[in-house]
Amino acid sequence: MSAPLLHRRAGEVVANRPLGAYRQLSVVLPALATPARPGQFVITPPARADQVLPRTWWVAGERTEPGFGTTLELVVPDPPGGSGALPAPGDELLLTGPVGRGFGLPTTPVTAVVATQGAAGAAGRWLCERLRTVGCAVHLVSCADEPEQHVDLVLARRSADGVILTEPAGAEAALTSLTERVHPSVLYAVGPLSLSRTVAEVAAGTGAVSQVSGVDIGADGLCGHGLCGACDLPLHESAGSGSTVRPCAEGPVLRGGLVDWEAAQ
Amino acid sequence: MSAWLPRVTAAAGCGGSGRELARFGDLAALDAVLIGPIGPPGADDAGGAGRARARLAASPSGLVHTPAPALPVEHVVEDLLPWFRARGLPVVCAVRGGTAGAVADVLQELRRSLDFTTVAAVEVDLTTDREETRAAGVLGPTDRVGPWSADPQACLKLLASAREQLPRDLLLTAKLAGECPDPLATSRAAVGGGARALVLSGSVPAVGPPRQHLVGPAIGPVTLGLVTRIRAAIAAGRVPDVPLVAVGGVHDIRTARQARATGAAGVQLGTALLADPQVLWDVHQALTTVSPPPPVSDTTD
Ligand code: FES
């Protein structure tokens, strides 16, 4: 048991501002021992006392300043009924995390495609920035039902070499034509399982590798702690019959090719 | 009545495989780690939930959930028991099966393991659906006939057959919940069959697809009601004197102490861990520093 224990810590909310259809929270914590990375998430207690399940949010950015602490950026859906359920600047926010292993970056500069959907777009944009810092050419495919639900397009366009907007139903077609055009070595998905499945299948069709989120962080009905089994996904038979993975504990980022998406429904 | 009993563990289905909890605290600080539900080899378990993922839906102060996926016994034997034994951690195996044969198979597999020495107790789930074999040629091979706990005779046989599979001195417990129509009769039968402690859950059947249950703080009073009733029956000599474990709505130090004051020797934490696994250690700490539960004679009817 060499890994440090995951403990809930108190952070201080220093900003809560609108970001299109979302809110961006900035939370200051004691300095993290290891830097956060895209694909990690945080777990925070339920918004109200009569709720049982915690909330899970993607980490959308991190900045650590020695002697000051770590600021985590969290982009979260605007809760129904206004932002009342979200903490205000100056409030304390209890957080576990950043949790999980996050996305791996290529060791050589290659062409990469990042697909995102909804609030996860902020984590996707952060991933694009990281890919660019290691020399990759990055194309972002942002999926949303409504135009204003794409996260922060101005910044996204600065973080990627190309940005394609589509509705979720058009993701497969957009990804297929993009991969035919730019021949990526790696495809990433951060968002709901339907998007992860699409990206895994498009990657498999072109022989590229895929790294996808195995649990829809931010969705209802999750514990995020690896204890409830709500996020379990079946693996291909080659991993042993009946093998499953528990993405919130073992991921959330998974190799897309390992999951039996058919059996996962 | 001084049988060893862990003061607090996770409830079956709320502690992952036990190993996930190690990310949040030192398992060695606890009395034991509960793993389960453990199901028969192969994909399908009792109740047909198989390895289907659990589904949780929020409800005021609670959670409506489908049965947690069962851990296949071969996974427990190959991966989990060695891990726990290597660390010297006592384990409670929570076992679930639709027939006495299925439960006996699981116990046999566990017992055959070289790491069985780390198993400190076995909990048999009476809340799950019982299956009966049909006459050949009629539809499917088995029929669901409602929960075990609805049939005291079947519980007696199930526990007796489980008892036979296990070393004489190993703690065997039986778990029943809010679906049980006659908790006194079922408790008597379970103890008659060989259970040495009863796990009482306030979890109640809920709306939606079959086998959905309501759990969480909302059912705390149901759990305490069940504990009070069985305690009173023990005091009146209508149920043999065994320790009780309360599960359902025990979600913090206060409710754990309340359960102890009501007469439970141990508690299990369920949904509380989903929100904050640290509560397991907090409650353990709190229960370590309080006096043991009151003797039976203190319980009023
Ligand atoms: S969300 Fe509960 S185990 Fe993953």
C-alpha cells in the first residue's frame, strides 16, 4: 500500500463564474504532491443533506504555485434552479482527488484527435493543450445538443489545430471523415460512454489506439469511489471470461480496445 | 454469548471487492473486511443479476438500487483471498445463491482455497431470491419463488447445509431484511440451522423492476425497528440468544451508536461509504471507545 491514501480535503472556492452553459469553479487546495492531469476527476459530497450519492466532476485545469497551493479548475453543469447548489467564492468545498490515472500522452509528437461532449469539453480542451506541449498536432471534435453547450470555443480554438463541432448523433461521421483526412495515431474520448464507444470503434477501424473515459463523470447514480459497481464495464473475452473493469477505481481512462462495448449495451 | 463479531464492516455490495477500500484507509485498523456478495462460478448468480452493473437512483434521503453484481467465487479465490491473507487481514465472505446447492458450491470453493485461513466469518444472504428446479421440459430450468427469508424451512435447510461446509468454529451469520414477512420465524430458523449471529437490514422492496430496494438514511428507523423486535424476542426466549448486526440507515457515528444502544453488537455501513469511505474508520474508532451493547435483560418489549 505505497500509494498515498485518498482523503477528503477542504478546499476554498476562489471563483464561481459563468462559462457559456456551465459554471467554472476555481478551488484552492494545499499543494498537490503530483501534478493533476487531464482525465482525472474529483469527488465532492452531495449538494444537499437529503442526498446520498456524492457528485463527480472532471478536472479541467490545474496550477500549482509553491507556497500558495494548488488551484483546480472545475467546469460543471449549471444546476437546475440557478447556481444555488454550487459553492460561492469564499465557501469551503470538500474534495477527494484528483482521482484516477488520467490520459497518457504520446512519447513522440504524433497527430491526435480528442472528442468531447458536454461539460467534459473543458477536460478535453485541457488535454488538447497538454498534447500540444508535447509537440502533437491536435484536432478537437466537440459534441453538443445545443450550440451554446460547446465549452469555451474561443479557448478551444487556441488549444487545437482544428475544431469540429457536431451534434452527438453526428460524432461517428465527423470522426470517420476526420481520421481519413488527418490519419491520427491516437484518438481520445472524454465524455459519456456512447462517445467513448464511438471513438473506440472508429480507432479500431483505422488501426489507431484509443484512450477513452470509462465512466460518465458528472452523471447521476455514481459513487466515484469504486464501491458500488454502477460503472462496471465488461472486457473482451481475451481478458478472461466474465472479466469486468471498474472504471472509477481502475480508470477512469481505459484503452478503448479492451472494453466489450457490445456487451456494455 | 461472546462470539467474535466485527464491530463494523461495509455492507455486502457497498464495499467493492474490499480492496478498493484500501485506497481510503488502513484496512489493518479494522476488525475485518467484508467482501461480497460472492456468487457461484460462472456469469449468472442467484436472481439473474449476473455481472450486470448495479443501478442506483437517488430518492429523498436514500437510494433505490438493483442488486450489486456478484463477485464470481473463482475471482475471490484466485485474486482476493490471497491478497487479504498476504496482509493478514481477516475477511467476512458474504455469500449469495439461489439454491442451497449454489451456496454450498461457493463455500466449497472458498474452503478449498489455501487462503481460507484468512476467512473469519461467512454471511449467508437470505434477502436474495430462492430458485426451485422445475420439472424437466417446462420452460426454464428454475423458477424464482421469492426471497429465502419468506420461507423459514428453506432458510433452516440452507443454513444447515452451509454449516456443514464450514469448520465448526467459523462464525456463520444470516442476513434478512425488510422483505421478510415473519422475522421472528426466519431468525429462529436461521439460528436453528446454525447461524451464530443475525444481520438485520431495514432495506425494503421498492418500485421499478423486480428486486429493487430502498436503502440509505431513509430506512434507518426500519432497521432499528427490526433490531428492537428481535432483541425483544430474544429477551422473551422466542429467538435463541445470538448477537445482532444492524445494517441499513447506519451512516455515521451517531446512527451507529444508536444501533448499538438498540441492541446491535455490530453495524454495517452501506450507502454512507458511497458518499465518503472514510466513515468506515470514523465509526470503527467511535465504536472502539464505547462500552459493549446492553445485556438482553435491559431490552424492554
Ligand atoms: S461509480 Fe460506484 S463503483 Fe464506479
